[in-house]
Amino acid sequence: MEQDVSTGSYPKWWRFLWACALALCTPACLTSPVTGRTSFNPFPKSEDVKLGTEAYDQVLAEAKVVPSGPGHDMVARAMKRLVAVCDDKSYPWEVNLLQDDQTVNAFALPGGKMAVYTGILPVCKNETGLAVVMGHEIGHVVARHGTQRMTTTLGMNVVMQLLNLGDYTQLATTLVDLTFNLPFGRTQESDADAIGLHYMALAGYDPREAIAFWKRMEESSGSGARRAAGMLHPMKAAIRKLR
Ligand SMILES: [Zn+2]
């Protein structure tokens, strides 16, 4: 006998199961802004913020924050312009310039906490170059790549267990470790590139400058500059795409 869907003749238990499945799936399936790429993430956004803030405090406790000066002001200005046009203004966005001339890099944690190392400023050359870096990092945050990477690395069961236990210190320590030691996947990097370029344009920066920036970045990596593995970027692929 054929089942008549329109009259709702499915048994009640079947409809209940579907409702449960949808309820479980909705917060986990997310779509990246700009690129529309879909991915799976069991962390609610509020957990991204909680976790990112805890991890940020751990990093800053061992870093030397630059409190003022032209570099500090440029970083603050670029952040303000980019966040003003991004798809998630509700995050508690924050950026700090960290004194370390040997580290040619920047990173952002889930929930909008970002750091730029002084070592990357000469490669950026100016505020537009800096906006390439910061737009890219904001891209990782709004697409929620940090907690996605935690899930794929630790496994869903471990993540759910730690979340249920409320063990944020352990989760944050793991997040810091992954940020500095495990690169994002290529898909996530190109996702962040596309989102970053889009935000640059919206914020009034010339996104074409990204080609020159990634070339300078590539040259700097050949000069023996230190770059944490977690922030490596497939630069040649990025330049090819932009041409
Ligand atoms: Zn990246």
C-alpha cells in the first residue's frame, strides 16, 4: 500500500524521529558566508566565544603586547574597518599587536580574538597589506574553522564529552596547541582567502594588493623567517587563484 505523505499518515514515532534528527542537525550544519561552503560543527557559537576567549588569555599571558604606537594604531584601524563589514558583528572582536620581530604571522581564535605579530608588518608594508592578513583571519573566524578543526582532530565523541564536562581549560589548551601546530586544510584556507578579499573590498581596501602581499610573504618564508606551522598558508595556490 502506498503511503500518503500529504495527509500525514506516517506513524507518530517516525515524525518524532525526524524532528529529533533535524533538531540535532540544525546547529551542527553551517554554511560559510561568501563562499557558501557547508561544513559540520557541533560547537554552538557561544562555545566558540567561551573557548576562544579562554585560549586567548592563555596566549596573551606569555606574550608581549604592544600597547601603543603607529603599528598598534594601524592594526586597530584595520580591525575596526573589517569587522564593520563582516558577517558576524556580534562576536567580541579584539586584536592585539604582539612584539616578536621573528614571527612573520598572525592568528585568530574562535569567537573573534586575533593577534598580529610585529614580524609580519614589514611584509604587509602598509595598511592594505595588513588588511589581506586580517581579512583572511576574520574569514577563519566567521566560517568557524577553529572549532571545526578541533572536532575533526579530536573526534566527535571526545569533543562532546569535554563540552558536557564543561572542561574549558582542557579544550582551550588543545585549541592553542592546534592553532600553533596544525595547519588548516586547503579548503579552509581558500575559504578564508575568499572571505577576506570580499571583506577587504567592502571595507574600501584594494583586494588586488593581495597578489603582491602573498608574493612578499613567499619571499619572506625563503629568508628563514620563523612561521608557526598552524599558520602556514598555501601561498602559491593563493597567488595563482588571484591572477
Ligand atoms: Zn589561514
